[in-house]
Amino acid sequence: MSKKAIVIKATFSGVFFIVLCSLIRGKEFASVFYQINPFFFTLCFLLPLVMIPSSCLKWKILLEQEVDRVNFIFLLRVYLIGYFFSNLMPSNIGGDVVRSYYVGRHIGSQSHAAVSVFIERFSGILLLLILTILAPLMKPELYRHMIVFLPACGAFILLVIIACIVQFKEPLKLPDKIARCILSCIKKENHTRRVTKYNKLVDNLEGFYERILEQAERFHEKLLDAVKYLRSHKGSLIKVILLTLFFYFMTWVNVYVAFTTFGVRLDFWTMSALIPTSMVVGMIPVTLLGNIGFTESVYIAVFSLIGVSNSAALIMGLLLRLKFFVIGIVGYLFYLTYRSKTVDFDTVQKLS
């Protein structure tokens, strides 16, 4: 990641934490913290021992459709290394790309490794979008709040776009023509008016569009590969869906246990109605290190809808953040002890 991008994201992290501090009363935060329950605190750190292996099992099922048996412990180690890159490294090399690269070298097929990682991750995102739309039905009045209604609408639009990408042979052709026509009109107008001071802005806009188009074309290719793969391995599809459902149920349990750790008792299903929304909004890449600062702000905004205090939502989010760091550190230790850490960055760039 460029220094400029790091500085911008670090600044946003600082701003969000300043806002968080302004919303929290010291005495209230301390009172919540002192109610910590050792049993639930321990349980909170044990849940990843179930959640992470369930994702690895889904990944293993996908890999073994094309190759011989892959060692589960090896996949678990690589998964944790990817966790380190995703949550503790301010880098453009995401954890999924690292996982794909290492497993691709192990099985001798970067393409199959890339497809398996894409399906493992994308199946989770797809179900999360569906849950963002449907989960608030457990308490329908939540749709009246913009912070729930807008993500649900956004998730629906994304699902429609994904369906169009899968159904149409050249889904980007018409949007590309429209975008290029708009850019051409802007350039022509700028040239006609001889306003040279906007030339650089127009060039930057055109370059930005080209990068977006390139990413969209890559996503289209990956999605088509994933659909083709699942159609030829229908037996694995049910297992993938069931494991994804199990993972998200455990995510709800994870948040419930984190709240209970600090004596915050919530109705499980009411709380669960808001978790997909908080996860989707919290995924928007605004800050560094797994969106530190921004995600906690989202928790405060979302869970306040069911009467959770700012202090309780923040300390719950900080506990989850601590877990991310601990898991990331474990992944870093595995990375240090991995028998070959040398990375071919040309291959990594292609995978990303």
C-alpha cells in the first residue's frame, strides 16, 4: 500500500477513535469493564477453535474435488497465515491471495487454488448479503432505521448485479459503452471550452475508471470460473452451503458471548437480526488493520437500535478486535515457521 493511502487510512482510524472517545463516558465504560465474566471471556476465545476449522473444512472440500487429499492441519496453518496478512498487515496483499499462493504451490495448481479460495470466500459474502436482507425480519420494525434499511437495499442491488454477471455473456459491455460515452463527452466539453485546468482531473478520472473496469473484468472471470466449478461438482455445493450457514450461526453465538462477557444480556434472535448489517457495513474498507476504529463505530450505531449502551457496544467490539489480533499473531508465528516464506510477487499480482 502506498504511503499516501496508509496515511489517509491511519488518519481515518484516528478520527473514528476520537469520535468514539467523545461518545463514551469514562465511568460507564469502567463499570461495564468491571463486570467481566471469566467463564464467558474464556469461552469467547475458544469459539475460534470451532469457527476457523469450519471454514478450513469448507476450503478442504472444495480443494479435494480436483486434487488428492490435502492435509487439514496444513490448510489450517495457511488459513491463519492469511488471517495475519488480512488483519495485521497494512498491505495490498490480502490474506486470500496469500492462502491461494501457498496452497497453489503445495498442490501444483495456482488456478485451482485460486478458484477454491474465491468460492470459499465468496460463498460467505453471498450468504451474508442474503442475511442482511432477511435477518431483520426477526424484528421487522428495524427496517424503519436507515442504518438497517439502506444496507438491505444495497445488498439486494449487489445480488441483482451478481445475478446479471452470471446470466449475461458480456455484462460489462453496455455499462462500459455508457461510461466511455460520458467520459468522451466530458473531454469534448472540456476541449471546446478550452478549460485546461481540468485536464488533469479528467485524465485521473479516466485512469480511475480503467482500474475499476479491470477489477470488474477480473471479478467476472473469477465468478464464471466459480460457477463452472460448482456446476461440475454439485455434490460439494450442499456441503459448502451447510458449512457457511454453520459459520454464520457461530458468528451470532460469538457476538452474544462477547456481550455476555460484560454482563450485557440480549435476546439472542433480536441481536442476531442486526449482526449481518453490522458485518456488511463494517466491511467497507475505510481504515487500516481490519477497519480498526470504523468497525467499532458501526457496532455502536447498529446495536444502539436495541438499547445497547455506547460503552457496552464499544467494549464488545474491542474484545472481538483483541481476538483478531491474537489470531493474527498466531498466524504470524506460523508464517515465521513456514518452511518456505519466499513469495513470487508476479504470481501473487496475477492472483490478486
